[in-house]
Amino acid sequence: MSHAQTVGKSERPRSREIFERAEKILVGGVNSPVRAFRSVGGEPLVIDHASGQYLYDADGNELLDYLCSWGAIILGHANPAIAAAIADQACRGTSFGVTTELELELATLITQAIPFLEKIRFVSSGTEATMSAVRLARGVTKRDFIVKFEGCYHGHADSFLSQAGSGLATLGIAECPGVPQALAGLTLNVAYNDLHAVEKVFAVHKDKIAAIIVEPIAANMGVVPPETGFLKGLQEIAHRNGALLIVDEVITGFRLQNGSAQDLLGIEGDLTTLGKIIGGGVPVAAYGGRAELMNQVAPLGPVYQAGTLAGNPLAMCAGIAALRQLAKPGLYEEMTQLGKHLASGWRAELAEAGIPAQVNAIGSLATVFFTPGPVKNYADAKRSDTKRYARFFREMLARGIFLAPSQFEAAFLSAAHTPADMDRTLAAAREALQTMAAEPAA
């Protein structure tokens, strides 16, 4: 398919047929809610394969991908070194249930890049990492309450499913049925970038809060950077009150540089969670921190956590192959320049079309919010015109550009993207926004 060819409904008959069959046996036809495209309309994509910066659907349509598996694919799809490592290990065995040297190798690459992580534990998903970090914080402090921020998403464990971002924001779910009220009551939600609110919560719940958990750069309500002093303030408040700071870097770890976003932002969490990129596109996550804390995890300590596929050799090989490549000089600088090109171009095209919007961006992360005011927290993000975003999403998809199917998510760049891709994307955005300006979304 040529880049100029549009992708209309009639061009996806096989995708439609597959999804209709999926709806009969998979819940909603999907295995993660946002994939159903409920908030943006149109037919969900069914992907057959991918290469570099492109996805190819079941009908053979080519799409320039800015989802990148929700940020996990930072080196491009079907990266040759990662694919070769997985294939080689598959011939040697896919799961053993006992330790391999591969786990040590990936852990060493991570801790060399993030030296303040003295010890880590591998798990299989970001949700496992964050819920395990919270359990450890509660076990160490002997306290029950946690503080999280409205619009931040830390996985689907019960403790996190109130005023959360990502799929819950997409579907408009404020409180999740099935979460016991007694447990939900132990999670204290405050506004992102509001230190005063955090101080107040600690005053009300004195000596009861185990930890603050925070995305150092929020990316699950759309991209919302921390204001100057916010993260350092959280660290100071937590330590002054005998609590821990858990920094959730499932998205930002190895996204902005070869290591932690915390290094760039001038903080060090007591515990850090990682995911996505460290697995090279295969399910891997981890949590880690100072040895004195991590030594409280079984088998050294009483805080229990386990997993049959934790440290899976296929995943370890993929992660090793990915992190070795991420150490290449200049790689992150190139992605950052592409991100600046995209964000500034989007701002210019929105202004030219006369459509009120904000573009929040940092490094290779960006979100277009269709709202006239700045977006500094979840309340600001929720003022966005989600119908207008849905229209923008569909207009871009029709031009072969795949953005996140939700206003409350990020666009991700990969090392496979090129300056020509940015130019193509901005040309598509110009056409899409001019069409929207002439014929506003209903």
C-alpha cells in the first residue's frame, strides 16, 4: 500500500471477520480494553505482523506506528538482534522454572544503567511490579495506606483502580466494581503536581502511610511532565514522614535515556518499577531498590512474591538484546530531536487550523490534548474534547498513521522512526485538522 492511499472501512474485510469471531469467544473481542477502540469509534485493528516503524493489518494495510506496543517497542518492530536472540533461546528451551545466567546478565545491564538499584526482582508484567513494590513498602513500614495521583495508572491491582488513568480514563471508569471498599479506602488519591495536597493527606493520616507511588512523568492520562520541585518535594515529604517513595518507571525506564528518568529529574526513589522496554517487546517487568529494602523479599525476608514465568529465558534474552543496543551513543538524542520535530509541528498545524489544543511532550513521548488550557493534572486532561480526539484519530488512521486509540495515552517514537516519517505525519495532520476545522466533530 502506498503512503498516499487511504485506509477505508471496505479495505479491512478480513480484519472485520476476525474481530467478529473474536467477539464470540474473547471478552469484547480483546484481551485489553482499550484495544476495542470504544472511545475513538471505528473498527478495531487486527494486526498480522510488523517491521521497523510499521504495522501491517490482517488485510495487508501498512500503518506508521506511534503506539509501539504502548511504548515497549523502542527499537522498532522485529528488531533483528532481538528476534535472533529469541529464536536461538527457543531452540534451547522456553521455560525452566529455575534460575539461569540470563537473569543475572539482564539484571546487571539494568543495575549498571541505574546504579541506585542495588537489587532487583524480575516479574512478568508492570502490574506485578507495582503491586509487589507496594506490598514490600507496606511490609517494611508496617503501615497500610498508600498515596497515588489522580490519572496515574500503575496497573490493574486492586489498590490502584480508583481515579486511575490509561484504560480506566479511556472508558470513564472512576471506581472499579470488584475492589473491596475496605481496600479502596487505603488508597489516597491527590492531584498530580500538587505538593500542598500531599502534605495535607500526610497530616490527616499521620504515621499511617506506607508509600507514595508516582509516575515521574505521567503518561497514562496523556503526557504530563512534573512541575519543577514536585518530585523532590514528594521525596522529602515521604522521608520526613517515615514513608517510602515508589517511582513507577514502567513507561519511562530506558525511554528518555539509557537508564532511569529519575537521573534526569534529580531524584532517587526508595523503590523503582520497570517494564516494557526492558523486555524488548516480550513480557518482562521488575522492581528494585536499596538492598536493605529488597532483602525483605522472600526468600531472604518475609514479604512473599513469586512467579512461574518470572525471569523467563525468552524474555531475558529479548531484554538483553534490547538493552545492549540502547547503549549506542546518540540513539536517544536522535529520538529526542524527532520528538521535538513532531511536537512543534503538531502545535503549528493546530494553530494554523484554529483548533484549540495543547501538545505536551518530552523526549520521545507526546500527547495532543484537545483543550484550550494547559494540562498539568488529571482534572485538566479530563477537560479535553474526547470526541474531537476521536475524530483526529480516525482522520489520521485513514491516512495510514496509527496513534493511541485514546485521548488519555501517549504517542511513542522509536529508533526506527525517521525525519521523513515526521514530515509525513505532519502532512497527514495538516489534512486531518483542516478537514476537522471545516467540518467539526459532532
